[in-house]
Amino acid sequence: MNARKKIEVILEENRNLLNMVRDEHIADLVEKMDSASNIFCFAMGRSGYILRCFSMRLMHLRYPVYFVGETITPKIRSGDLLIVLSGSGETGLTHHVTILAKKEGATTYGVVGSLDSRIGGDMDHVLCLPGGSKTHFPGDIPSIQPAGSLFEQAAFLFFEAIILEIYHQHGSNPEAVLSHHANLE
């Protein structure tokens, strides 16, 4: 299989998995973010990089957002929202952060690869993207990719759809986004 064909297969796999996402899923998360005092994001490994990308875009759109573990992350409280990402739904530290956030009265929202997992079961709100992970492979959607890749790609695209929804709600103004873009580069 040549590179072009591999790209087509990856795109088709993502299309098949993301067909599970409904408009209501996007509207629900946007509404939760809009009503939160602060937004906290957390994930480990490759999922952590995906949520860091999402956090950066939320900052560009002027949301009060923090990535858990960074030195400038404040205390989570009631009225805040924690968003986590875990393909397996079993990542120990991610589960621990979720429990701590709930103990403080924060709302929790998870994007997981398996509802039948510790994280999936402990979330206030959860979206399942069963694309396979290191512990659940293959997922519900067949994939030629290494374990976890399809889940991570689909999660990135889901979060990009959230950003695009917010961007359109705020008038699709590129200057407003760029006014919060880093300039110490």
C-alpha cells in the first residue's frame, strides 16, 4: 500500500469513528465550557499533547483554561470544568485527577475509548470514541493503525470541531484570535 492509499485509509477510519459524534455532543461540551468559571484539561502521553493543543486554542478564544500540572494552574473549585482524554479509560493519574476534581465539586467531562472503564464510569459526562487503545485493541472501528492512533486522531478532530463551533459563535474573527496568539516566539 503506497503513502497516498494509507492517507485515504486513515481518513476513512476517522470518518467512520467520528460518525458517532452528534451535533448534541458538540453543543453540550460548548455549553459546559461557557458556563464554567474555569476550564482544566488533563491527559497523559499523546492524549496530553492533543489536550494541550485544545487548551491553546481555548486560550486564543479567551477562555480561562489551564492544563493540570503546569506551574500556573490554580486550585480547581465548584463551578469549574475538568476535561480529560484517555483512550483506555484506565490511565491511573488521569483517573486520580478526575477523583480529586469531583471531590472539590468540579464538573467532569471525559472523552474515552471505552465506557466500560474506570474513567468512563466516574465522569459526570462522557463521550466514547471506541477507536482502540493500548488495552482495547482493536476498537469498535477496524483500523490498520497502531493501537491508540485512531482514537487520538478522532479526539483531536472532535476538539477541533469544538473550537470551530466556538469560533463561529464568536463571529469567525481571525484578528480576535490572533490578538491572543503568542508573540514571544
